[in-house]
Amino acid sequence: MVSLTLSIPKEMREDMEMHPEINWSEIARQAIHEKLALLKQMDRILSGSMLTERDALELGSKVNKAVAKKYVS
């Protein structure tokens, strides 16, 4: 297994030190594992897509405008 060093804010570290019973390395491993699983799933879904990145950005912009219009009106 390889090591990974993370930088976290001092306040967060102080909060973590209040719970020494927690294996923070394991928490970080689990969070990274879950994020990677989600990214792999997204990659599988998108692998069959014919949309370009530009198409996706344009579609996202249209959706954002429609949602904003719905809640601003």
C-alpha cells in the first residue's frame, strides 16, 4: 500500500483530535473509494454518449437558465 499525505485546515484537525477513537485514515480511504466508484459509474454511462464536452456545457447552461427562470419568476 502507498502513502498519501493530505493537507487539512487547522480547525478541522483540532476537531478530529477530539475523536481519537476514529480511524481517520480509514474514513479518508472509504471516501476516496466511494468517489472513485461514482466516477467509474459515470465513465461507464458516458462512454456510450455521443455528446461532446461543448454539447454538454451548452445543455447544462440551458438547464441552469430554465431552473433559474422557474425559481426567480
